[in-house]
Amino acid sequence: MTPEARSGLDLLATAVMLVDGKLIVQYMNPAAENLFELSSTNVAGLALAKLFSDDVELAAATGYARDNNCSYTEHDLALGVAGRGRLHLACTVTPVELAHDGGFLLEFRHIEQQLRIAREERLLDQSQANRELIRNLAHEIKNPLGGIRGAAQLLDRELERPNLHEYTQVIMKEADRLQSLMDRLLTPHRLPRPALLNIHEVLERVRSVILAEYPGIAIECDYDSSLPPLKGDKEQLIQAVLNVVRNAAQALQGKGKIGLRTRIARQVTLARKRYRHGIALQVIDNGPGIPEAIRERIFYPLVSGRDDGSGLGLTIAQNFINQHHGTITYESVPGNTCFTIVLPVTDNDERGTMNAERLGRT
């Protein structure tokens, strides 16, 4: 295989490995290095049998591809990798002209990743439908609500008995509360006003608000200082992250620990588009976990695990993240709930950052 062909494999999001006819590793692309957490330099020259434990199915797949001179896909392959445990993968084996005794191109795809992408696409469609439903419902409620409050105000002025004013005040206060609720439902429909920002400034703002509201909660920060800036609406992202962190603080009932963690994400698919880089932001708490009964509906509007909850915080957070072409997912067991937000970093953002740094040095 020519150097030009190998450089093309470097750009693939799919994990690719080249082995010769004796199943000796010759090359791994960056996506494979990330998948197996191994360096191509360190594994070059190793036999597949030494690289992976439980490689019987992989050896059988390469044998079938060799004997029939065709591509063969094993849809459920379990490979043991040192330090990673067992990985469940789909693998396509394709014979290639690598040397005089031939060779194979192995393409690995994470089964869980395929399921995750499908789930994210389903959630995106669901979120768009929810957004339209909420918007229409909120508009329908706002108009008569204004009339109810106005009538209560007029009635309050005409009442002669002071003790009756209490009832009109209740009507007006409840109308104001519902008006505020409708405004919150409609807020996510403002389009983002993007500008380059540092995600850690967003997190620090959220951290200061939560510490003021819940002084009994400890917040631990684990930030990757090398993250590039991203383009987004700072206020919307603050509100989205604040809703998630506040949700965690409420689950902890004001006492416990919340972790804020950032990392770079490579070769991510967000809103059906592939990006070389993204920023992964995690909110982790040691609370009781999300109740089983609402786990599949946690992002639905008006769904809450608390009796006094409005059920809008996570819905609004999801809407804001979706408007930024990102995703929000979660994993939850008692004692450990982790919400993960992934936001894209475009090539233009990275080029703009490098140009700014270059200008700053001149």
C-alpha cells in the first residue's frame, strides 16, 4: 500500500488496521489508536494473537476472507485488549495487496457507538417535535392568561371588603407564575448569537451560582486547559449547563459532591455531521440517581423526579445544546449520575484561534 493511501486512512473516522498475510500488524490509523488506546508505533510488528486475547473469531474471519478472496464482516466480535477489558465490535476484513504474501485491511466499528448514534438521531427528532409542541402550547396559553390577570386586576380595584383582596391577589400571583412558565417555555426558540468563547468561563459562572445557592455542596473541577475555544451563545450555554448542574444539586438535596470535567473529543458525529474535534463536558454527582420510571422520558417537558419540580430544566438544556449542534446524554446508577454534553469545534474556529495566537506573537 502506497504512502498516499496510508495518509488517506489517517483521515478516516473508522478504526482501521493493516496486517500482513501472517497476521502481523503493520499499521493502525489514529481512530484505531483511540479505540484500542494503543500506539501504532508500539504495536507494529506484533501478531494479532499477542495484541488481542480471545482472537479466535477474528482469526476465523481473516481465514474466510483469505480462502474466498472477499470481504467478510463479523457483526459481533469480542476482543480482549490489555487495560481495556473486552470490547464488543463489528469488524470487516478485506484482502489487500500489502506484500508478496498479501494482507488484510481490518475495519473496526464500536457496536455501542453505532447504537449511540442511532439513539442520538432519535432524540434529535424527538426534541424537534417537543419544541414545536411546547411553542404552540405556550402561545395558546399566553393570550387568555393575560386576560385573566387583567380581569383580576380590575376586580381588585372594585372590591370594597379588604379581606376579598386576598383572593384576587392569589389569582394575579398564579397568573404571573404561569406567565413566567410560558416565557421559559418560549425562551429556547431564540436563535443563538454565536461568538468565540472559552467553555471554562461558562463552567466557572455556573459554579459560582450553584455555590451561592447550595453552600453545602462541594464542586470539584477537572478541566483540560488545552481545549480550543468554540463558537456559541455564551448566555444560552450558561443556562443549559446551569440547568443540568442545578438539577444535580436538587437531587443531592443540598448536600453532596458535583464534578465538572472537560476533555477533547476526537472524530465525533453530532447532528448527523462529522467533526474532527469536539468538547466533552461532564456533570457528575453522587446522588441517588435518576428514578427508573422516568429514565426514558427525562428530557421530555414537564417530566420531573421531584414533586415540586417543573420538569423544564433538562428540556430547555437539551434545546439549547441542540441549537448548538451538540448532544446531551446521561448514565445513571445510585451514587453516580453523569450527564455528558458534547459540542462541536469547527475547523474555522481552530484556524481563527491559531491566527489570533500568531498575530499576538508578531
